[in-house]
Amino acid sequence: MPEPIPPITLPPCEFLDEESRWLRENLQIWLDQEYLPEPVNQVIAERAASIYLRQRLEGEQDMGSLLMAIVTEMQNFDFTKSFYSEFAVANAVSDLLLKKLGIDGCCGSG
């Protein structure tokens, strides 16, 4: 039987505003490169980074919980002018954060 994937805990961050800004900028780059650069990508990146920042300020460090918060809160976003969904955005956030931590998003190894 396969082993369950262990949870990923993000390290504490002293400069959450900078980390949120980094996430917003890199998420927008990812969104723009994955399909087409669109104005809505900036709004999506801002919303996701805002959710991330608020969750981290509330003490959340578990990657899975952060992603579920992004999925849940992005469900209220109107994605009709976008190629993306709340799940694609949360997965992209996860990939970006894992890459920043030096963790292979595919296999979970450093």
C-alpha cells in the first residue's frame, strides 16, 4: 500500500507583505504565460495573494489548508472572462510556493 503524502508546513515568514507581493507577481506571470496575457489575470493574482496573506496573518502554515482556503474563497470570483478556475489558481499557487521552497511539486522531494 502506498504511503500517504506528508503535510507540507510553510516556514514562518517575517515579511508577509513582501511574500504576498512575490506571490501576486509570480502568479500573474504564470497566468499570463500559461495561456494568454489578459487583464483579468491581474485581478485573479491580486485576489489569490490577498487570500494567502490573510490566511498567513491568521497563523495558517499548512499548505493544504491554504489551498483549500484559496479554492473556497475564489469560488465567488467570476471566472467567465478567464481560462482558469479556482482549482487551477490554487494549484498554481501551490506549485509556486513549492518551487520557492525547493520542493519538487511532482514528487515531493527536494
